[in-house]
Amino acid sequence: NMTGGTIDISSWVVEGLGTGPTPNITINPSSSIPPNGFFLIANYPSTSANSILGIDPDQTTASVSLDNDGEQLKI
């Protein structure tokens, strides 16, 4: 969010981010991006041995899957 205001992203859908026949991830209700901030979706929380981020994601889901050869995501 490159603005000075909070952006409400409650229940937005990111198409093509997940796995399965309908690879969509729905953002949790009551979610927002703070001014000049970001919203991070990850497979694991920062406390997981599998996490390489070292920061807490705003939303975790084991369904995140990105292709190595290119990806098109829609919000």
C-alpha cells in the first residue's frame, strides 16, 4: 500500500495462488493493509521450522503454490 490510508482487503480473493481445481485464496475477514505497509500470505508462520521469512505473515495457508516458470495472479 503506497498510500497514506488503510486499505480494507476483507474477503478479497487472489486467483491462481493456491493449489487444487480452484486455485484461489480468500483473504481473511477484517484484513487490511496499513498505510505504506504490506500484507503477506505464506505457507508457514514464522515459528515453523519450514519458515524462511523470519517475519510473521498476515495470513497463513498451506494452499499457497507458485510456479517457477511464471505466474499470473489476479486480485
